[in-house]
Amino acid sequence: MRSDVITVQTGARPTVRDITAEAQQFVSGEGDGLLHVFVPHATAGLAIIETGSGSDDDLLSALSDLLPATDRWRHRHGSPGHGRDHVLPAFIPPYATVPVLGGRLALGTWQSICLVDTNGDNPTRQVRFSFLPG
């Protein structure tokens, strides 16, 4: 297995950051296998969705409706509503696995690998890519 970590800047606002290009670069030149993507953070997740047509904003809107940034959360350190950030990985898991065929991600036409981060208190994230050859 080959593994590497990249650093991603997500900023101070909730964001959906497309990391497909970085993932493709990691597996480029490999044969067939599996790419496992993992975010080692308690307040971020990974989603495979379409981006650029509004789906990323729709996802953030749905998360805001489902997990509002209010003071109702018991986990209260950090900025107001930060407790919802700790619940996010139960809905948007911190991992994804994608098939790799001939060194290319086997994603659907409109699918992208996206880092989902609602925690503005931590604008720098690590993402681990691991390639398991077939």
C-alpha cells in the first residue's frame, strides 16, 4: 500500500472543496486497485457528489437545515454552533473508497471527491490518500 497526506485550506466558512484533481494525481501511473481517502479530523467528512452546478451549495444548505449552527448543542467549545461540526461525520463520513482502473479514478461522469468542512475554527485540513493495488 502506498499512502500520502495532503494539506487542504478550507477557510473560515462552511465549504465543499473538490479534491478530485489531487486524488487523480496521487493514483496517476498506478494500475488497478482502490483509492481510500481519509480525513483524520473529528469535524470534517468526504462526499462524492457533483460540483459546479449548485449541488455543493445545496449540500451545505441541507447540512445547515439538519445541523443548525446554534447554541443548542452540548458540545460547546469553539465558536457558536461548533457542536454541530462534531456531529457532521455521522452524516458525511470521514472516508471514501474509489475504484482505480489503469491509473484513473473510476468515478461517474459528474462525480467528484469533496472535502466537506463546516468548522470555520480549523481552516487547515489533512487528507490521507492510500492506494491499494489490485
